[in-house]
Amino acid sequence: MTVYKPLSSQAKLAAEAAVASAKGEAAKPLLPCRSEQNHPRQFLLNPVVVTKDNVKQTVIKDGFQNLETIQKSLPKEKWPH
């Protein structure tokens, strides 16, 4: 098992923050952040738990990893379904 944050979600947030910054606006965080100190805004994404049951619908579908590499790295009984 591992966790994964889809790159498309991260890229979308980064692009929105860049556009807001270029316009002189503050990017809107997904979750409010309360702090006594001056910390940068946070964009918290929910990670997806990746198992052999959903690896094809997550990291393989998104092109982050390919099935051949996974199969070469694991014994056959641990291959994705």
C-alpha cells in the first residue's frame, strides 16, 4: 500500500495560484489555516490510498506508473487485479 496525490490536481491548484498571483490576488486555500505566525497559504489535497485493487484506476490510469514496471517489481501474487 502507498498513497498518491494525482498530479493533475496539484497542477490545477498551482496554475490557479499562479494566475491569482499574477493578478495581484491571494490564492484561495482549500482549507482555512489559522496561525499565529506568518506562514504561506496551504493547499491540502486528500491523498488516495493505493492498493493492488485500485492501482490500475489511480497511478496507472494517470500515467504515473505502468503495469509492466509494477509486475517486474513484485511477485506474481502481489500483482494488481
